[in-house]
Amino acid sequence: MDWLLERSVGKGMNGTTFGQYSFTDLDYEDDVSLLSEMLELLVQVLESFQEEAAPLGLEVNWQKTMAQALGLAEDVPPSLRVCGQDVQCVDKFTYLEVLIHSSCSSEPEIRRWCAMTRTAMQKLNHRLWRSRIVTSTKLHLYNTYILPIMLYTSECWTVNKADVL
């Protein structure tokens, strides 16, 4: 995958800069996020990626391919046309179990994990929390099974005062 990304992503002036660092892509196994500061460049990178992948027998799954503008993006179309395929422009998507929201805020991700934690707590309400099991065992089970749900991916959160209140 690295070879393919180097050949397709490394061709143009695409990517994005954070401070002194430049990034063109984020990839883990077969999940790839291509980064670009302009949608027009992103379309070119996706087309190049498709061209480089085809001789290797690899195909882009256009139904799973999405584009997202981060921050105060204006004039974002509902979709992009790439290699004759429509690529949907979305406000949010999940990448490696983390919700990436166009607002660049962690609030939607925090709310998502709070809801999952609440659901897990409610499922155990009558079986565990209202049972006659001793409190120390309940606390041990909470710390072992419930707390990790809430804290999963929390190291990626950017928490501000509004999120804490």
C-alpha cells in the first residue's frame, strides 16, 4: 500500500500542513484517508490513485469512498465526480473507530461514546446493578467492562471547557 500511495499521492502539491509537518495520507492496512487542502487537488489524487491501483489488480470501492471538508468549509458540493463515479461529501465519518466531524470538534465523538456507555450500563441494570452482588464486585465489573467503553479513543479527544461542563 505504501508503494501505491507514494506513486499516486506523492505526485502533486497535495496534502496538508500542520506546523512544520506535511501529511498526504493516513493509512492503516486497507483503510486510507487522503489529505488535501483543496477539493480540486483531492479529485486529481483520487484519479491518480485509481490509475496506479488498476495495474496491480486493486480497485477503489467508490461506494465506500467519501470526501470531507474540515473546519469552516464553504461551498462544499454534495458530491464530487471522480473517474466517472460520484463521491459523496460528508460532514462526518468513522475512521478506525473514531468519528471525524467536519467541525474539528471532539464533541460528537464524546457524545457517541457516552451513548454507547449508557447503553452498556442500561443493559446490565437489572442483571447486575440492581442485583444483590456486593458493591466491591460491582465496582470491579464497572472498572473492567464499562469504563473502557467510555475511555476508548479518548486519547484522541480535544477537550475544551464546553465539553467538560
